[in-house]
Amino acid sequence: MSVRVTLVAAARSSAPLAERFDDDRPLDQAGWHEVRLLAHALVPLAAADLRYCSPTARSRATGEALGYAPLVQPALRDCDMGRWRGWTFADVAAREPAAVDAWLADPRSAPHGGEPLLAFISRIGGWLDTRPADDIAAIVAVAEPAVIRAALVYALHAPAPSFWNVDVRPLSTVTLMGGPGRWSLRLDARPS
């Protein structure tokens, strides 16, 4: 039996250029506004058999605001960014340009002392592959954009560097259908 996993990107907690690595800030005013605007299209996903979220404040708040009453899944946590936690990409690029270059070029590297990209993608893929399929037709999970990018790379068996080429906008959705090792992608339009 196959399972349908719909991933919903958490609403934002800061302006895009102010986003910080491994950040756990709550939704900002713009994020709450986006939830109110798009809720009509996302609330029906609450009918899923299982409802999950990343452990971040903004993922939990997004799931609650949409009526999902999600169960926090530690496996859906964002990539561990080690000593770069709390820094913006611009901060890191200015302070450690060679380390950023190494990190972007080699998915096995972790110059920040945290989790390598390959390990992150594998962790998210492991979560996907262990979703129950018996008597479960639909799952919804609110997650950080990086989690959704990792899930897509894993499901499509894409090379790890393709992670950098996927843009996940706040409150966008994507659906994966299948089961362990055999996922297919269904693109959903961003609700308007």
C-alpha cells in the first residue's frame, strides 16, 4: 500500500535576507498574515490520518494555526548548523568564505561542526521511509524549507548538490506518494 505525504513549508519568522541558520524564532507579523491569507487552501489538509511538524517554533505555530494539531517529530528538525547556528548566510560568508565554499561544494563536509548535507538528506529520507502505510492513506507535515528540500532530493534520488537548486516558499506544499525507496512527486500549486 502507498502513503501520501504532503509537506507544508512553515510560514516565515523573518525577512528572507534576515533568515538565520538553525533558527527557532516564532512566526513574525508577515508570517501570521500569510497564514491568514492562505489558510482556506491549507486547512483541508487537517483531514490527514497523521499530522506532524518540525520541532521549530514557526513550524509548530503554523501547524496549530491551520488546525492540524500536529505531533512534533524530532527527526524533522532542520539541519544542525553547528557553530553557524544563529548566523545569516551573509554573516558566515563574510567571516568564513573558504568554509562556505567547501560546504557548498562537498555534501559530505561540515565545516560548521554540525551535520553534513548528505547526513541531513539521509535523516529526512529515513523519516519518509518509516512512515506507516498500513491503513494510513494521508500524512501532512509542516516543516522547515530545508527539510522539504532534503525530502525532495531523497525521494527523487537526485544528487545531493541539487539541494541548493530547490526553492521552497513559505506555506507552499508538495506531495510525495509511495513508500520506502519508491517515492514519486506530485507538484501542488501554491495556494492563493
